Amino acid sequence: MSIRNIILALGATAGLAACGDNIGEQTLGGAAVGAGAAAVTSGSLLQGAAIGAAANVGYCQLNPGKCN
């Protein structure tokens, strides 16, 4: 996976943060967005889901006021 695709996938994940009310919802939302970004960039769906889930949970935990 090229650096361009990684940047696009991370940008899509950050830009479409799917915050939820708890960590489970945040994980599922992030995984869905990450897998979608991976599909668009021809990347690994599993890897995209893992990155998306981690990024979304991390963002929502660090910025709880922006995820409601």
C-alpha cells in the first residue's frame, strides 16, 4: 500500500469520524469507515477496518465533546 493511499485512508477516516455513545459504537463506526476507505483505495479491508477503528476510538476518547 503506497503512502498516498495511507494518507487518503487516514484522511477519510478522520474526516468521517463515526463517533458513538460508547467504545463499542465508536469501534464499529470507525471500522466501517476504515474498511470503506480501504475499498476505495484498493487496500486491505481488514487493515483499513483496524486502522479506522483505532483512529476513531482514539479521536473520540481524546475529544469527547466533539463526538456527541
